[in-house]
Amino acid sequence: MSGDVQHFRTRRGAEVDFIVSVGRDLWAIEVKASRHVDRRDLRGVDAFADRAHKVARKIVVFLGARRQRIDGVEVLPVEQFLAELPV
């Protein structure tokens, strides 16, 4: 994983906690301190993906126990997210 980490925020308040370069791709990663994620929690990663190129993964990390996919966004329990990080 590259050392290039950024943050994204629109004027309307949609944000992504981490934009990480992975090779030539970008990962948009939003972190939620919640056991539940719904469509509203995807607003930032969707806004970033609409503006950027090469967004390979849109990810929301949360405290829940079950991996899921909501409208093309990966919703990952924190333990699974950490286990999938490239070395």
C-alpha cells in the first residue's frame, strides 16, 4: 500500500475519511463508529467516486459483524477490513 493518504470533503459536507493510493488505484474509505450502516453513510464515497478516476474500491468500515454490499459499496467489519489490507 502506498504512503499517500488524503481526505475528501465537499462544500455540502459529504466526506471520506481516507483516500488511499493502492498501486494506480484509489480506495475511498469511510470509517463509522456504529454497528449499523445505511444508504446515508455512503454519501461521501459516492461523491468522491463521481469526481475521481480509478476508484477501485469504495469501502465503509464499521463495528458490525457481517460483511455486506450496499449499492456497490463494500461495508466491512473492522477486523475483516484490516485483514484485507495489502502489505
